[in-house]
Amino acid sequence: MSIDYQERIPNNVDLNSDRRLQRALEHWQPKFIDWWKELGPESFQAADVFLRTAVSVDAQGWASYGFVKMPDYRWGIFLADRVADRTIGFGDEMGKPVWQEVPGEYRSTLRRLIVTQGDTEPASVEQQRRLGLICPSLYDLRNLFQVNVEEGRHLWAMVYLLHAYFGRDGREEAEEMLYRHAGDANNPRILSTFNEPIDDWLSFFMFTYFTDRDGKYQLKSLAESAFDPLSRTCTFMLTEEAHHMFVGETGIGRVVQRTVEKMQELKSDDPALLRRHGVIDLPTVQRYINFWFSSALDLFGAEISSNAANYFGTGLKGRPDEASYADHSLLATEHTLYRPDGKGGVEAETVVARSAVNHMTRDAYAKDCEIGVKRWNRTLEKAGIDFRFQLPSDRFRRTIGVWANVPTDTQGNPISAAEFERRRGEFLPSAEDRAYVKSLMQPVTEPGKMAAWIAPPARGIDNKPVEYEYVHLQ
């Protein structure tokens, strides 16, 4: 499907045929630009950045590359091509035609799903707005900005749906997404993870690996929706989201690679010695993994959820890759999970599978997260280092669901609150850890140069060398 770049708002939804909708979005557009200039990347609005821009929704050759100032980036509204005769693939309405308009009985629920997803997009831009000031290289600076502009486009994707299908309520919700701000004490973002500060690049890489991967699973679930415009919107968003997770996985991998090189040089794994030589020791990386993975798990909601069951039953939100499952009803099958037994132990509970959709989706997410962990561990194995990274248990540090506020160790064994506090520094980044990592965050902006705490990438962007000047600073 072609994208009309001659329009004030680039789109492939024939926006100019609906003048009322076009005017509403053009009214929202300058407010978005004002938000971007105020809370987008700090101090780089005038820089020329080598960015990719969507030019097609075809998976082959869908983007072009070139230098652009970020406020001039061509954000737009792009939906994947419509699938002819598409039918609902799960739930109680399975086999019926998908909806092109919002059914009245699901209007409020569907709007809330779209708003919650949409709110995460500007939130991450706000969380990351000062990272450019401490970038480890121009290559990384460009990747940060690519993530940022695409999060901005994903906000546009949700705002279009709100304007096009939810009338005045939708327009008001779109306005609110520019008034909530990450970390604002009075008007924070909806989900707590999107209020966490991201003030160092190790946290950024963890966020793009773990939190953006949660975004992938939320988008894949919404891409199954019976509401076809939402499905098509999320399908294309997933194409862009893949780069964000690449940034996270390779970023963490490069941190590990640089630490391994220093360990081999010093012939030591002593964290204190490694810190004196300016790299991030492996136990600290593990504690960051524990923090960000456990934070991401809460984004899936409670393991047993009547809301998730209702979303599934009504066709609003499915499981990622729903077609790969045999049972699309989930009323005749059961699902087993484990919960605290109230006596310091663990017990099994079997529930109707439909009420455990969140748990099943979260399990798939955790397996996906293991892929990067295995790659980072291969670096350690090849270097002859015994240390191995691992994901913490899905029971660890939970604030939602059956394990909410139940202290466990990273293996998921229940422990006392006192023991958890005593071992907190073993499990999670301490103030000292964060201060040390932050002390390494000195900007490196000379083409071809790289901060000493991170290894260079294996290759550059769009067949350019790593040494390419990806950002022209003013």
C-alpha cells in the first residue's frame, strides 16, 4: 500500500477523503511537535540525524535512509494492508467477519486498551530524553534517536485510531497523552515501568531489550484483534519495533564483550578491580537484568485475570501468533500455575485456560527473552569465563498477581521480608552500582570513537561503516 508523502500528515489511509478527521489530526499535530521539542531528545533538535523513514508497509524495502532534523521527521499514519475476508480467529465470535467499526458494547474497553498502549510510546521518549548528552558513540546516539522517532510514530498510530473511531472521547484521550509525563508526581504515565528514570545507557539497553520486548508481545496480541484497523496498525508497528529490541540485545552484548576483554587483559574477575579500569562487572549487569526483567513482567498483568479472559472471549485481544495454537476457545482446557500457599511454600493451581491468557503470553515472552541471555552467555563461554547470566524467576519482585509483595530470592524461593532486605544488594542494583554506572557516562561524539566501557558494534547502519558520522552535531 503506497504512502502519500505529499500530505501534511503522511498516510496510507486516504486521510484527505475525510476532511473532518484530517482537520482534527492537523489540530493535534502542532501540539505533538511542541511536546516533542519540549520533552523529546534534549539539546539535539537542530542536529542532522541519519534516520530511516517508512515509505511503504511492504516488509521488503519498506524504509529509506537519510539525514533529517528530528522535528522535521515525517511522522505519519500507516496501516498494514487489509487481509481480504479476514475473520475473527479466537474467542466466542470465532469465524465471523472482523469489525471495521467499533461495536458499541466494546467501545469503552477497546478505547482503554488503545490508550494504555498509546501512553507507553511518548513515555519512553520522555524517559530517555537526556541520554543523548551522555552517548557512548555517534552510532549509539543515532540508534537512540531512531528509537525515539519511531516511538513518536507509534503514538501517532494510536492517536489516529482514537480520532477516527472514538469521536470526542478519543480526541480528549489523545490530548491527555501529551499532558501526562513520565515520572510526573501529579500526572504520571499510566504504567509504573514507564515512570522509571533511565539516566544511563545500561538502563537504556535493558529497557529496549526487556520493556520493548513486552511491547512486542502486547502489539502481537492486539494484532490478533477482531477490530481490524487496530490489528493492521499493530502489524506495521511490529516491523519498526524489531529495531528497538536489536538495539537492546546488541547493546548489552557489547557491554559484556568489553568487560570480557578487560577481564582477559587483567586476568581477573574482581568487580572492584574491573571498576577501577572503567568497565561494568558482570554481577552488576546481572542485577540490572533482575531489575528490568521483573519490571517488565508486571506489564502483563495478573496471572489469573477476568479482564484478559473477557478480552479473549470477545475478540478484543488474542494471544501472540494465535494461529499457532490448537485451541482458540480456551474454555475446555485447563492451565496450571504456581502460587504461594500462605505457609511460606508453593502450591499448584489449575484454572480454566481462558482466565490465564496473561500467564501464557508472559511465558512466551520469558522464553523469547532467553534468546539474548544465551547469546550473552556464549560470549562468556567462548572466553572461558565461568559466570553465566540468567533471568530471575517470574515470582521475583512482583507487584501484580499471585506473587505480588511476596518476597522471594531470584530463584523464586519464598524468603522473609527481612532476608530480602538483607540481600537486596545481591539481587538488585544498589545506589553504589547506579552511581558507578552513571560515572562512566561521559559523552563520546567524535566519529569512529567509542566509550571505553562498551565494545564497538559488529557493523554499521544501512551498509555504512561503524565510523560513519551518523549525527551531524551543530
